[in-house]
Amino acid sequence: MFYLKLCKKKAAYKAKPISKLHLDLSKIKKTYKTSFSTTKLIVIETEGLEIIGQEDGELLFKNSKDKKLMEKVAKKIYKNVKLST
């Protein structure tokens, strides 16, 4: 489904889908509170997390070390708003 790992600069965690997918950012915008969005990128605020989502499916979790919460939120986002390509 996806893997969660510390990014290269070790400043944040990222979730990346194992198989190729496309996030429907317009659907995310309708489902989650967002503070910023473009056609390629969206900033989601949910469950106390700030998440940068990219159209290619990568999710970057800012300012969090709670891996269980990040995994839970990533599963929810991927389950509800993904379109396979």
C-alpha cells in the first residue's frame, strides 16, 4: 500500500505509495480542511497534523513524530481519495 519514512533531511516524515497512483486533490479539498491548494499540491489539516499532499500520492507530515497517527491518517487519505493510474 504505502511506506512511511523519515525524509532525507530528517525534518519530517513522508508517506509514499508503493504502487503508482494519482490523488484527486479536488476531492481531498472537499473532504478535509485545507489551508492551501494548487492543481499539483495541497496542504491538509486533520487530527492535529499538517500534511502536504502531492498529486503523485506523496504525503509529507510536518512537525510530528507520532508514526502511528501518521500511518492512520495516510491510510484514511489513500483509501478515500485515490484514483489508480
